[in-house]
Amino acid sequence: MKKFNKVVSAVMTSALALTMLAGCGSGAASGSDTFKIGAIGPLTGAAAAYGNAVVNGAQIAVDEINEAGGINGVKIEYKGEDDELNAEKSVNAYNTLKDWGMQILVGSTTSACSIAVSENTKADNMFQLTPSGSAEDCVKYDNVFRVCFSDPNQGIASAQYISDHNLATKVGIIYDSSDVYSSGIYQKFAQESEGKNYEIVSAEAYTQDNNTDFSVQLQKAKDAGADLVFLPIYYSDAALILTQANTMGYAPTFFGVDGMDGILTVENFDTSLAEGLMLLTPFAADATDDLTVNFVKKYNEKYGETPNQFAADAYDAVYIIKAAIEKSGVTPDMSVSDIGSKLSEAMTQIEASGLTSSKMTWEASGEPNKEPKAVVIKGGVYVSAE
Amino acid sequence: MNKITKNNLITYGIVIFAYIVFEILMLTGNLSSHLKGLLVPMTYYAVIAVALNLCVGILGELSIGHCGFMCLGAFSSAFFSKATENVLPTVPRFIIAFIIGIGVAALFGFLIGIPVLRLKGDYLAIVTLAFGEIIKNVINSFYIGIDSKGLHMNMKSAMDLNMEADGNVIVNGAMGITGTPHNANFTIGIVVLLISLFIVQNLINSRDGRAIMAIRDNYIAAEATGINVTGYKMMAFTISAAIAGAAGVLFSHNITTLTASSQYFGYNASIMILVYVVLGGIGNIRGSVIAACILYMLPELLRGLNTYRMLIYSIILIVMMIVNWSPKIIAWREKKFGKSGMFGLIGRIIFRRNKEVA
């Protein structure tokens, strides 16, 4: 009998625990008087800067739209969830937002997470607009679009730009082989460079485990006579490369992509070393157009920091969604799947302008068409390179 | 029915009961999509916790690189599934993927075991940590593609594969494998969990298992009684690696993007699994399963607290550890609630302390 009691109590305890869990769920929302937009990004951990920028940037756009009376008179409800830069957690975040009643997703912030989530949005046919998921596979489904350039596009655009402007004859590359973003751009850049008016003389990789000493990679580029070094990497590593190149007396033109945005904010970095650095970036916080000035001011007031391109992409994403909703005439009482189909259809018809480009259109494939902006650092600020 | 069999049956019972309850909730539409999404990860973390418990609790060797084996299982099976996605029907493909994932993880468990198991204690822990990182970094540098001419592979870049126009890059360096078919579901996860439990629990209660535990309890005495120490250590370690590989197969077929990055397979992830094992009770298989499920779910259920949840999660972890394992609190608990009280029962049934290990 004692044994039986034990079994019974084991069953009872697990039942108890399970009912508790079950109680947590089942919140299928029916909010039919507002559009519910969700955002996903890493809000904690090493990449928190990106996720917070996306969630905050979108928040500003949502606030602006709501103040101005909403989309076709319908207000937006907005919520951001954390994914800790983990694809698994990103899917969990997506499911959480779905329980909240999300109808449109701005996310995920990073590529791998965005790809994992797109598998689920496809199953639900939810409209997904990733502000900054740049890997090729992010938009492979019909319901997914992006605001930023794809990695391959950045590689192609960089190769085009360097060749069109005769910036170099010999190009060296230093890239991060452990990073999806960096190796993605590198691969396309190298492919695109064939038959251009310059040649790639060195392509050296490093990984996140040895990103403190770049003297070997720099020395190889120098020995090969590279007069331009292409850095498809994030700014924190690039700051070290610039410093070390200066120490060894090597002064080629350095050319970066949008990950380079932020190099002027690196602590203890002598920004004079970044003089002459060129980068392709969709957004420069010190641009003087009204839209940027207004956005930067609001962001600064609300969050106490200068927004980066992630925030700008997310801000644009919300306005792009607004434009698509207005074009397609969807209403919040429609099902998620209906909204998804209509918005995907409308995306190819709209033309949006925003912080990251004055004219953006979309292919059905989900890729944006916009002009890359090249800037050069002069006197510690971004100046248009044109 | 002896005590051991009954104890094992309770473990299966809990798993099957949980499965039935969740299935009913799902069918009646009472389960939120958030929880639905958590079910499969819960099963594979429970599986790898069982695997690690075999290594840490039964064999008595601290391994902190077990996610490396999970990584191997995940990549080898995902590679197979992706390569044969349009050739084989789903069911046989997924079964073969399991066999491949488990086989590759077991093979590497065996190979790594040869040098590693000559070490003991802290040294072994450090070397397993190193191997876990090596596996992750080596996989990160592979580029493998398939075209009409067959398999291409190198460690430089995807362009150097020199593939035909119809080529398909499957493993793309740090970008890993994307687009693995989404085959894993809760039922398969539970079946894998039950099979791993069956293997581990029967191993423990077999002649081999007793030999393995004898090595753990007294190495010299075990050797003196004629037990083939190296052989049994290898056996336990290889089985443990194989089960970790099975967890990897579930992992890669649940999340469609697979990258060998530290948040999934690094030493932090391995230590998280070790936390499951330690909190569930070293040597206590049932405890590992329950601890893995609870600890995986906890930060998710705390989502309402936003960024504070990491802080609260850590505090809960500390409190749980103290409440479960502090001798003073165990004594207080028994005095207050009695050994047969609800609390005492939960404590004894779920977190049954393994006296031999203590």
C-alpha cells in the first residue's frame, strides 16, 4: 500500500505541475480594433545593442504613428520580445508574441534567428519584415521581406563601388570566418570581383576566438602590395585593425560595410585613425535631412543614446508596414493569414522612403531595391563620398 | 516486482503521463503556441541531461564538453537530411538521419575517449572542455557542397568548392546548415527520451552497470577485482556520447538554422546541461529529466518580467539548489513536513538522493 501511495503521489505532483503550466497559456487574442505588431531581437547578452536598437527604433515609429491618429484611423499595439541571439529562443519569442495576438512581425534582428522564425511565420502565413536580417536565406519565403541590404548585395555593391570609382588596383581582405555576416559578404565580394579593374591579392580570415592580434593579416596585405583593404566586419574588430595598421606604418584605404557604422563611438579609439575610412551604410546619424534629425533627437531624448542603423532599419520597417497596410486596405479584424497574403502582395507595389533610403521598392523575392550610400570619414564625421 | 524495476517504471510513467497530458491539452486547444514550441526543446535537453548523467553520475567522470557530441549528431544528421531531402521519403530519411547522427557521435565519443579517459577528475574535465570547443571550431571551418559530380569539400571557402551550376552548398562554414527539414515533433522527442531512459536505466541495473559504478566508487578496488576499467569507461562514455548525438538530431530537425556557435554548443551550453544534471541529482536519471524540463521552461515562463527574468532565473536557481541539497534544509523539511508529507514526498520522489554518490 505504501508503494501505491508513492506512485499516486508522483502522478498527482506531476499533474499539479502540468495544470499550472497549462494555465499559463491559451491567450488567443481577438483584438480587432488595433493592429498588433511584435518585434524580436536580442535584448540581453552580448548582442543586446542590436536588439534594443531595433525594439526602440520601432517603438518611436509606433508612437509617432499613434500620435498622428494611427493607420487608417486604427492604432497600433506594439511589443518587443527577447531572443538572446539564439534561434531556438527566437522561435519561443515568436510563439509568445503569437499568444499575445501579434498580426505582423518586425524581426528577428539577426540573420540566423530570422531564418529560424521564418519557418514558423511561413506555417502561419504571418507577414514578416526583418529590419536587419541580412543573410540570403532570411527572405526565402513569400511572406518575408527585409529592409536592409542582403549580405550578398553588400558584397556586390562594394565590389561595384570600388571598381566604378577606381579606388584600387590591388585589394586585400580581412574577414571574420566565424561570423555569418562577414563571411557572407566576403564570399560575394570575391565572386563579384572577378573581371573587375582590380585584383584581390590577399584574403585573410580570423575568428572571434582570436580577434585581438591582426598583425599577420595586415602584414600579408602589406607584403602583397594592397592599396585598399576591404573590411566586411563589425566596427569593434575594425578599430583594432586600424590601430595596428597605424603602428606598423601601413596606410592603405580602408573600406567597410554597414557593420563599420559605430567605429567613431569605440572607447579609447583614436578617431583620427579612421580618417579616410570609407563605408557603405544605409544610415548616418549625423545626416542633416529633417527625417534623420528628428529621429535622432527623439531617440536621444527617449533612450539617451545615438541610434545606429539597426534602429533606423526598424523605424523604417514600421513605416513600410504602414504603407503596405494603407495600400492593401487590410483591417485588424482579418485573420493573420489573410493579412499576411494581402501585405505580401502590397509590398511589391509600394514605394517607401525613410531613414535608410529615400526610395525603396521590393521584389516579390523579398529583397529591397535601394541605392547604397557610401560615406567617408573626414574630420571625425561622416561625409558623403560622392 | 523489485524496487529498482518499480523505480524505473515510475520514471517511464511520469514521461508518458506528461506526454498524454500535453497531447490532450494540445488536441483540445488549451495549450498556448508558446508552450507548444517549448515541448520539443524540452525533450532534447532532457535526453542530453540523461546522457550527461550517465557520464557524470554513473561513470563518475566530469565531462564539460558534452554539447560537442550533440553538435556532431546535429551536423551529421542535418547534412544527411539536407542532402537527401528530395531523394528519400520523410520517414526512412529521418530514421537514417538518427542512425547517422548517433553513429557519428558515438564514433567520436569512442575516439576522444581513448586519450581522454586515461585522465581523471579535473584533468578529464578540462580535456573534455577542450574537445567540445575543438569540435565546434572544426565544424565551423568546413565547406561541403553537392553537385552532379558528387561531393565537394574544403576548408577555405564556398567558392573554392568549384561546383557545377547545379551545385548546392550544404555546409557553408560559419553559416552552418540552413533549411534542414522540420521533422522533429513532440511524439518523436518523447520516444527518443523513453529509449534513452530505457538504455541508461537498464545499463545501470546490469552487470556492466554495476562494474561501471564500481569504478566510480573505488577505482583501485574495481581494478583489483578484475574489472576491465578502461573497457567499461569507454563503454559508458561512448553510450553517453551516442545519446547526446540523438539529442543533436532532434535539435537540428527542430530548428532549421544550424550553426556551430557557442550559444548552442559551446562550453556555456555544456555547463547549462551540467546544471540540469547537478540540480536533478548526480546519478539520479529521473531527476535529470525533470530538472531539464523545469529549468528550460523557467526563463521562458518568466518572459513577462522582461529583462529582469535573467536575474530572477539565477536567484531561483540558487534557491532551488539550496532547498534541494542543503543538508540542514533537508533535515528541516523532514521535521516540518514529515517524510510522508507532500513536500517530503516531492523531494524524495522527484529529487531522490542517490546515497552512494553522496
